Amino acid sequence: MIQGEKMKQDLLTPYRSQPLQTGWNPFLENDEETKIDFGVFVLEPGRTHHFISEENEAAILIVQGGGDIIVQQNTIEFDRYSWFDQPPWAVHAPARTPITVKARSRTEIALIMTPNAQSFSPRVYPPGEVENEHRGKGILNDAGYRIVRCVFDRRNAPPEANLVLGEVINFPGRWSSYPPHHHSQPELYYYRFDPEWGYGHGELGEEVFKIYNHDLLRITGERDHSQTAAPGFTMYYLWTIRHLPDNPYTGFTYTPPFEKLLK
């Protein structure tokens, strides 16, 4: 495979020049390297959709919108008018578990799936259980100051689960995922911007990608992945990681000698 083909596969831009359509918007499916499926479902007001997979562990995250989530006959009302101001609502469930979303307003739902035959109890993660972690504050003149929201990982998800899920708010003109770091487990970044016509840059190893609204970045091969937003634009990205067999994600490693910047 030539380098240009590899770069094209790492940065996926199926909806860069167009808005998301009502219904299913697939980004990544049947990817052998990450083994993560990712897409965004858009529900119009008054519409209902049932999410279920026979073979995959699934997580849905409400990027924006309002309505009801129904899991195991429990109905939970959600309202997320801003991905910047509010932590997300999310649901995490094993295979063969239906998740129903009824929309009151136009609702953007990220769907993440990965193969997993093991069973565990489904769980709803409301915003009150998702911490706004202020990372990088007071370091390097706040150049790497950002908000990190870890929805679930090995600390609060079932040990049978294969997914990790979270978000980052990258402030205008600043960096995130910084200093450069890496981990062996595959990861995806799904980007949004405010204003939507903004952009940023994403490092992946020695390559640098110009990132726009609705782009998706595949992170594999233990490559470093730092990000920056152009001045004037707030950059959001959903991040999801897949645990590897006998090698679950428990954190990242700063690439030497950049860890010295934190001292």
C-alpha cells in the first residue's frame, strides 16, 4: 500500500462537504484493523429508532438533541442542547440488547459497535456521572488546556466490555491530546466544530491532517496523536477505544522526551 492510500484510509471524510442526512450516516464499517464500526444516526422530531446488534457490543452517545431513551423497559428523558456546555448522555449495552431512542427535537446520535459475545448489564450514563476534567490548566501557559470527558472505561464499565468512550473540548487556538502520546489499542476520533466551517489539525505519527466538521480519524499502530484547533474555532471530538485481548486500555504513554514539558 502506498503512503497516500494509507492516509486516505486514516482520515475518513464522507460527510465533509455535506450535512448529515436524516437516518443512518455510516463512517466506518467492517474495518479489520480497528474492529470498530462507527456512524451517526439523525432522528427528526417525533421519530423513533431501535438500535440492536446480534453480535456486537454497542454504545450510543447523544451528540445533540432531546427525547427519551428506553433500555430494558426503563425510560430516561434526555436533553442536550450543546456539546460544548453539557456532558453527554450515553448508553452502553451487550449484543442482543435493544436500545430505543424517541426524538422530541432533531437528535444526532453516534453509534459505536465492536464484536463481543460476552454478556453484561446495560447501563445509561447521564451527564451528572460524566466529569468535566480540566487537563493542562496552568501548564505551558495553558496552551494545552482542554476539557476531557471520560464516559466509561475500565474504572466504571463491566470487565466484559470491549469499548472505552469519551469526549474532548479543544478550545480555540489550543492543543489537546498533548504532549504527544500513544497506546497500543485502536482508537477513533469524530470531530465537530463551532462555527461549523472551522478547522483544526490532527497529528498521526509523522503525518498531519487538516480536520473539518464531521471528519473521522483512525488511530492505529501506536502512533502519536496530538490535536490543535485553529484560533476562533472550538473543536469537539468523540473518542472511542477498543480493548485488545489480554491488553485492555488503561492509559496512554507520553512519547519521550515530551513528558519533560509537564514538569
